[in-house]
Amino acid sequence: MTSRSTGILSGCGSGGNLFNFGIPSSIKRLTLKIKPHFHYLGSKSFSLKRKYHPSTFLLPSALSSSSDMDGGVTPSLFPLHRCKTLHLVRHAQGVHNVEAEKDDSAYLSYSLFDAPLTPLGWQQVDNLRNHVHDSGLNKKIELVIVSPMLRTMQTAVGVFGGRGYTDGVDILPLMVANAGNNDRSAYSSLNCPPFVAVELCREHLGVRPCDKRRSVSEYVPLFPAIDFSLIESDEDTWWKTDVREPNEGVTARGIDFLNWIWTRKEKEIAVVTHSGFLFHTLKSFGSSYHPLMKDEVCKHFANCELRSMVIVDRGMIGSDPSVTNYPGKIPQGPDLPNAAVKTPPNSSS
């Protein structure tokens, strides 16, 4: 997917070369702050063994007008129409997570190509679905964005999709029965937000077959109601057999993704994606947070964990006017003194 098809701001290198990762100038434009009400811890069924080095591409915090990281944080105010709420979800436990917990080299096995969810992963999906409904979050979300991989689409549909699909009705299912060799019945696209697949929020690219996607033409019959129109190539042209995407590249891609979100009209959006993508994207926002806030935002996601955050358009990327602001003083003109305002006659006189 290239910037000309989605309106994405520049940032994944020049000439659209995915492996020429310059950090975009827009990296200073966005700030995230936490919105804790809808946090869901998910399952800590596996932990990443890969070690990450501190990033040098960090964004300022929106939580303070000063650079004091030891306390003294002052509240900040932002126009509501310059904010969006993102509900970030890491996919549930996949087959590759289990195998890599036993042996990290399993990540290189082609038997884990586009790995699906495990039975435990589906239990995690059901648990998160219950939380989303119990908290009322399902009634707030206007759009579900999902990485085009089997495990993320299964998670997204299971958590945010409709239930009770009936054959013969004049509407496509979000997921057909047994998609990805599971024992699940079909999920309906009724009474749920629209779903769109976006490649920018895919996992750390290259080398590991579990992170290579199938062709779009293979996914469409399994997930008929997911919109794949933003993906330009049927085959996966982003994943490289012998080139691992650098950490800075994941960060740049994550910032591009957030900038693209500002081209959407929706204000409350769920994003179902991957641990590496979330870690490198969110870590770039943590430089001036209070240490406790930094840990809350930037730590690794557990399988099927949900964190709700507010993204603030400090760089005026978005152009939508407020739908709730009111200009006041209508009709326009000079304020009249009280004596000049005609009062209604006293009905008792």
C-alpha cells in the first residue's frame, strides 16, 4: 500500500521503498496520552525474548507543558475535535507464540506461516469480547482497523464482530465458519462497526514466516465483510525473506499509520495489531512522560490485551470542524444595555 492510495503522510522512506526508513518530519506532530477506563490486561501466556535498544526517535508528551519528568506535571487542554480515541489490541495467542516460547528459532519455521489462533487464543478472544460488552465499549467504536493477518482478523472479528450469522440472509459474514481451521461458527457483520484491513499496522516485517501474509484473494472468502480495498497488491510484497525491517522502520511506519488515522472521519477506533508494531510505535512517544505513565504506555502488550488511549492532533493534521462547539452571541452585533432590552409586559398588571 502506498501513500497515493490512502492519503498517508510521508515517512516510510523516499520513493515508497519500505526498507529505506527515514523518520518522518511528522514524527513530532502527534502525542498520545492514556485513557485508562477501558484497559484490559489480556493473557501473559508468552513473553518476548528479543531485547530492544532505547529508541532515539522520541516524541514530546502532551501531558505537560514543561520538561519535568520527575513530577510537577501540569494538565493540558485540547479541543475535542482535535482528539481521537484509539482502543489498541494485540492479537490473542497464536500458534507461533506457543512454539517460540519453547524454542525461539521456531520463528524461522515455514510451518508457522501466517499462524492462526490457538484454542487458548480463542478463549482469550471470548474473555475480551465479554469485557468489551460489559464496559459498553462495543457501543462506542465506529471503526475496526485490523492488520491483514489470520490471527489479527480472527481476534478482531471475535472481539468486535456480530454473532449469530444465518445463511441466506442478504448480508456478508465477517468470518465464515471454521476460518483458519478453528471450530468457530460464522460471525455476522450486523450490529457491529465496519472493518478495514490496513497493511501499515502489520507486525515487524521480514525473515519470520509467521509474519508473512497470504494473498488477499485467499482472505476474502474467509472474511467476506472485511474491506481489503486499501491493500494494493494481492500478494505480499512487503515481507522479505532475508531482510528484517529495522526497529526505526517499524516506528516510522507506526507514525505514518497514526497520521493516516487523521484522514478518517471516525473519532473512536479499535486497532487490532501486533506486539512488535505496538511496542516500537508507542515507545517513540515516551520520552517526556512521567516514569509511571511511560511504563503504562510503552510496555509490551500481552496476548489479547486492550489499552485505550487518546491521540491528539497538535500539528493540525486533521481538518474536520467541531460538531459540538457553538459560537455564541447569536444574533451578532453590539451588546445592548439592560435598559435597552424590551421586557415582556407583566401579565398580572
